[in-house]
Amino acid sequence: MSFSISWETMDWDDVRLSIYSKTEADVLRALAKPKRDLEDFKALISPSAEPYLEQMAQQAAALTRRRFGYTVNFYVPLYLSNLCANVCTYCGFSMENRIKRRTLSMDDIGRECRAIKAMNFDSILLVTGEHQTKVGMNYFRQAIPEIKRQFSYLAMEVQPLAQAEYAELKELGLDAVMVYQETYNRVTYGEHHLRGNKTDFAFRLDTPDRLARAGIDKIGIGALIGLDEWRTDCFFVATHLDYLERTYWRSRYSISFPRLRPCEGAVQPKSVMTDRQLVQLICAYRLLNTEVELSLSTRESPAFRDKVLPLGITSMSAASKTQPGGYADDEPELEQFAVSDERSAREVANAVKSAGFDVVWKDWQAGYSG
């Protein structure tokens, strides 16, 4: 059993039509229910729900406070390499883009970790381009133990791996993996992934299954908003989450909702999501699922992040650099995409505290009692 089997039973156009056919009565019914299902989620992300955004926001904020209190987890991405063997239309690391390439050595990693620790982070997300030979398991076997000695919680966003490889990395200290399908529309997926291992839609789609079977603590999923019609893509994310929680209940889950950002050689969005629609989506995810963690990155502006924080967000990145060596060396020509929130970690933390929330610099850790 895997999610790809469930995905095969769903038709993109039928799902899209169902979402856009939801009425005001469907929205009101969903808002009145103590527990929502996927049909309710369709109503809550539909155009018919837009006039009810204030009511959605109030309910989402209340549910988030009840489950997560007034805490927000902070993490920071550490880019290890921008080498990539894929050609993807939306990514600055795409193999055909003529940018300077760099893979951090162990000494480089040490300098990056010291710079990050100086900002108070204890939860880190390792990011690479997808290059199996030069930034694959042999590289991870060296880097992860080195980094884990300095950080309590270690997540990765790299190329999809085999179940046995995830299990090995878990033994080395890996806690979480973020793997985004980009789009759940196979045709659109093929239009944007032109060369390399990432062209394998099904292998990527079933990566969360392999992660859960390997016993990874937390699994992050999501769609890259803008590659296709956002409401339909985000419904498939919700369906994927529902499947994972029912099938692998021992793992925790998070959802991110990245919107396309400017980068070298980037494609223009097919579907533009407004700020108001992103608020609607965040609230809808929370109204559907009170347990899932919702993460908001520095792709979004400072004003937007500050405003939407109380509505359902449980984790945020801060002071992000999207290039290898970004914290110790800061070479912007290497970056994957341009961030929008360029505030320092301390500035973001102060904004969070001013809104009445506590910053948690360290994610949950097995056996941790301090």
C-alpha cells in the first residue's frame, strides 16, 4: 500500500470542479461542524468561503491556541550544496542555470554551524540540490553526525531516498524530512521536471511512505503554489496528509505552502495566489486538522508573516540564506531563490514576542526533559 495507489483513484479535473462547485451553504455547514472532513475542506478553500475569512480566522486561531498554546518553533535552513542533476523550470539550482556551484566541505560546515549557533538556533534544516553522486549518502554519512553534535533537532530537504537509507540516516541523528511533491498534477509535473531523477513522479509521491516506514519522527509535505491551480493542488496535499495520518500514526506531520519566488531562470506562476487566499488556505488546513504543524518560511514578507502568525502557524524560519556558505561567507550569486523576509533572527523573535508568543528555538526531542 502506498499513497500513489490512492492518488490513482482521484481525477484532477473532477476534484477541481468539485471545489469550485461548493456553495455558501457548504461553507456554513463546514464552519458549524466540530470536526471537518475532506469535503468540508473543499468548501473552506473554495471561492464561496472568501466572504467568511474572518470567521475562519477566529476559529483557526482558537484551535491553534488550544492545541499548541502560544509557542512558535524557530528553525533555520543550512544549504550544503547547490549542485543539481535535475532540470526544473522553477528552481535556481536547476542544472542548466549558469550559476556558480559549491558544496560545503566539513570545515565549511563547521563555520556555518558556528555562525548559526551564534544566532541561537537549535533546530536546523539541511538543504541540497539533488545530486546523487556528489551530494548523496556518502556525503550525508559524513555531514549529519558532525552537524547533529551541535544541534538538537535535525531535518533534511534533499533528494528522495530509499527506505533503508532513511533508516540509516535516522541512526546517524536525522529527526525529520521535508519532501514536497511540487504539484500533484502528473501532466504539469512533467512540464516542469525535464531531466534527472526528479522526473519520476511516482517515486517522489511515495517518499513519505518510505519515510514513515523508516520511523522518521516528522514528515513535511506540501505543493509549490503557482505551478498549477492552487486550490486543487492544496486539496491533494490535504488528502495526502489524511492518508499518512491514518496509515502511519506514529509519525508527526507538517505542511508548508511555499509560493513561487524569483530565482535564476524561473518560470512565471500558472496560478497566482493572493495574500488573502493564502490566509484562507492556512485557516482551512487548521480547521481540517488541529494536530498538523503549519510552517511559514521567509519566502513571505515580514508584514504578512507577522499578521498571519496567530491564525495557525506553529513554526517559522528566520534569517534564512538560500545558498551554501550563506551564513559565514554570504555569496548571494549562489542562492536558490530570493527571500522576502530579510530580518535577523533576533528581529523576527522580537516581533513574535511582541505579538504575545514565546519563541522555541529547539524542536521536540526524544528523551529531552530540559
